[in-house]
Amino acid sequence: MSRPPSDPRGAHPDKRTLRRELLAVRRALTVDDVRETETVLARRALELDALSSARTVAAYVSVGGEPGTGALLDALRARGTRVLLPVLLADNDLDWGAYDGPGSLARVEHAGKMALLEPAGPRLGPDAVLDADVVLLPGLAVDVRGKRLGRGGGSYDRVLARLEAAGVRPDLVVLLYDREVLDEVPTEEHDKAVDAVVTPSGARRFT
């Protein structure tokens, strides 16, 4: 288990500082570094019963130094799992579309943000996520309590609030590198815990 970067007194940094430090490590990764973990992550993810048996999974397309999701998306689709991918809206909320293979994705430039690969097919509406048995959440770290540190954009806070308001409870899973599983991450009252983390070393459920 890793400890978060901290000052000499051992105090935990705030979210902004921790995000900056974790992102700097990811930016230093090469394409080969990311590619080497992608297949392993897919295999490890499918060790989770919730994912291997899911009928519908709300996932995402990894970008940059994020742990690669491409192999997992294709493995799920090959199993007959319905895979939903997000479409970023102007207000940072998420719409959804179906994943039908790499050819179904389009590169979309969002003003002031990084370019994203999004489903090019019909939009299914923000409530489509309510059908998911598992929701894969992007993140930068998770701690031993299952508390996740996101990138700070707020899109997935809205998704989680939508799920809670509808009274549905899919499994929440975050994909990370081993060094991003920390003893503790800074949290706020509204932060929700995930059910499991998948790293190249294996899948772990939280209690």
C-alpha cells in the first residue's frame, strides 16, 4: 500500500495538490507503459464476479496516461455485455451511447478540455446509466476505505447523484495503477466510496 505524497510533517495534501502530483506521474508514462498494463487490467477486471456477469456496464475510453480500458471494453463486448460510454455535455454532465467496437468511436474536441473518444451513434440520454449493473469510474487514486479521488471535473459526481436519486445501486469500480492505491486520500462529506478497485496486481473489493 502506498502513502500519498505529503509534506515533511506528514500532513495529507489537499485534493488539488494530490491530483497535481498523481497527474505528473501519469504524464511521465510512455505509450508502451500504458499499453503493457491494458491487457493485464482487462484480465484482472474480469476476475470480479460483478463485471464478468454484468449484462450492462457503463465504462469510459481511457485517455493519455490513464490505465487503459480498450482491451476491457472489447472483452466485455465479446462476452455479449452491453457497454455504454459517456458523451460529455456542455454543462459537464454525461449523456451515454453504446459501444460497438473501436470503429464506433469519434474523436471530439471539447473547448478548454482534452479531446475525447466518444460513441458516434445515437444518444441514449443521461438516465441510460441507470440500467448499468456495473459503473466503471475514472480516478486518480483510491484508499483502503474505497474513497476515490477523481479528476475534479464533477461529471461523475452527477452520475453518482443520479444513481442515488433513482434508488439503483450498481457496483462501482475504479481502474488504477498499483501505486495509486493509497492509505488515505483527502475526502469531503459528499464523496462516495467505490465497491472495488482493479490494478495490474489484481482486483480488490472493499467492505
